[in-house]
Amino acid sequence: MRLLKNIFNKYCASDKKLIEAISNIFGFTPKNIAPYKLACKHKSAAQYIANGNKISNERLEFLGDAVLGCVVAEYLFKKFPYKDEGFLTEIRSRIVSRSNLNNLSRKLGLNRLIKTHAGENKTSTSIPGDAFEAFIGAIYLDKGYSFTKEIIINKIINCHLDIDELITTDTNFKSKLIEWGQKNKKNVCFKLIEEKDLNGKFKNYIVNAIVDETVMGSGENYSIKGAEQNAAKAAWNKINNK
């Protein structure tokens, strides 16, 4: 206990605050605080280094996405031994969807730890979900796969996800719109119409959902996939209102 206290006292005030937050959220104390600090840094607040490279949580997000997908796939495979590949793929997609990860990030309080550009809105974008994946990547680098797997299952899935509700709730508007188009012999496509370069640090994409050459919905996001989902949702709501 004294050794842990002495190690803790070596950190600066901001690091101590982050360590305490991680302990409260996930129930463990980091061995290496560096990846967690990086996980908090959104690309809008990235620091530029040599050769034009920048330091942000994007690489950790990439790693965390892969680890999370693997853990969730194994979890579902064991939980539903008689379900087919299509069912498992769909439920995994719902668990790791950007909207679900955004909600999980807010539930856990990770969104309050994110450092962004002063004018960036953390609540209306994919920033919370991106940070969630980055934190998973940080845990993996700090503690290894087995430990990260236990955290994902015991601290996140078992505590914050209702699998039965996810099964009965369909939130993949892009799939719903495409399926509707196939059944009704409508041509459904998505077109990237604008790519905004914001502050030279990150991009915002605007996509139209088009049905038989008619724009039925428009959406924007910091990823093309997210923009497509938002456009599909707008189109789906419009079709149902009609």
C-alpha cells in the first residue's frame, strides 16, 4: 500500500486526476498512464510533431476497435451456441455501433475526460464513442488482452448492456433502408457530397441517401459510415411519415 502511495505521489495533479477517474470507472489502477492520456486527446486537439505527424487518439481508436470486436465476437459465440453467423454479426454490429459506443462513453463518464479543440461539440458527434475505443486500446497496451477482455465483459457488457433489448431493437437504418429498397424495387444509394476540412485537423463528411435519383435524407458525421447512417435515418423517417 505504501509503495502504491509513493508511486501515485510521483504523478502530476492532472495525471493523478486521470488515474483516479480510471480507477472509479473501470476498477483498476493503470501501470502506465501514457496510453490513457493519449486516449483522451481527440484529433481536433492533436499536437503536431516531426514530418507533419500528429499525436491523437486515432491509432488507439483503431487498436481498441479491433480488440473490442474480437472480445464481443467471442462473447456472443459462447452466449448463443445455436445462433447462425448472420445473427451473431448483426448483434455484434449493434453492440459496437457508434451510437451505442457514444452512449456507453457517456454512461461511464469517459466523455468528460476528452480533450478537444475549444470550439468542438463533444455531445453531437462520434467523439465519445471514438474515445471509448481509444480507452480499450489503452487498457490493452497497459494490461494485455486477457485483462482487457475481463474489463469489457464484466465492467461494460454485464453492467451496462441489455443484450435482449439490443436483439429486439433495430437501429441499423442503412440496412433497413436498403432492405426496403430491395423489397419495393427501389434503387437506394449513398453519395458523399461534401468533405469539410475543419481547422486543418479533422474532417466532417456530408452524405445524401438517394432513392430512385431523389434525395430522401442527408446526414453528416466525422466518419463516412456515420454520415451514411444519419442520412439513412433521415430518409427512413421521411419514408415512414409519407
